[in-house]
Amino acid sequence: MESLRLFVGIDTPAQVKELLDDLRATLARSGADVHWEQKAKLHCTLRFLGEVSGTLLDPLTKALESAVAGIGTLSLVYAGIGFFPDRSRPRILWIGIEESSGTLLRLQRQLEGALIPLGVPTEGRPFHAHVTLGRIRSPRKLSLLLESAESCTFQSPPVTVHEVNIVRSVLTPRGSVYSVLRSVPLAQAWTSCS
């Protein structure tokens, strides 16, 4: 069976994608040499898996189902602008994700643990919930981008996330193309009335 380049992630809700698209347009006016991510591809990666055998798709789905067991829908706020690895050597421009209860971090840790039996080593760096908005390609007009980012504030209203996805990323000469292979729902909150 063919190998698949996969990651586990959370799609950015449509209303936040619209806000991020407006922010991207503002920052792009700096003229900096940035490859801006397409609006449709904006997501939070919980775990990049890389190239794996297609035979692992079902076991990966079961591992994800195990990781989300008992975790309800997530209330997220997309806020703050930052750079990886840092502002003095920026390569990635990102928007942070806040989740006050700690459930998102717990989900990511449970996912890491559920992947170990499949031979997926744990991530070597701490998890930082974010959406990549752009990848900096050269220092051209970088100072203008940094100034623009510092003058912007960004914060979405709270949004609810209902599922986690296993996504295939196919590399092409025009960039990567994503397709959701599996979606695993988060537990729904419920009430009973008598």
C-alpha cells in the first residue's frame, strides 16, 4: 500500500478564517517576501506524522478515537501574533490559540500517548497551539512586516470546535494540497430535562 503524508489537526472555523484573511491582507501590504497560507488550509496541527504506510490509517483512526475519548467540544479563542523560532530570526508567522481549561493541551498529550504503540515517537518540542499564517522566504521588507505585526492586535470571539481530523498533505510544485481522510467527533455536551 502507498505511503501517506499525514497530520492530525483541527480545522479553523470559517468565521475565524474570514478574520484571518483580513489580517493577512493587512500584513501583506508590507510587501514582505512571505508565502501566505491559503484560507482553506488554515488549521492547528496537533501532531505531524510525516510519511506513514497507508495500512496505518485505520490504527491511527483508532488511536485518535482513544485520544479524544471523554473530551468534549473545545471553546477556542484565536489571539496574538508571533514568529517561530523567534522575532529576531522569523521564519513562520503564526496566530496563537487560547483554550482556558487546558483541554486542548490534554487532548494533544493523550494523542501523543495513543500514537506510541503505533511506533510514532513523541514530539521532541513542547506543543504550542497556533495557526501558521505565512512562511517568510527572505529578509526583503521584513522590518516592515515586523512593524506591521507589532501594530496589529488580533483576537477572535470564542468559537466551538466539534472534531479532530486526520489530514493527508500531498506536496506539489504549487504547494501542498490537503484532504481530510478521517474526522473524529469530540463528545457533545448534553443536558436532560425532566
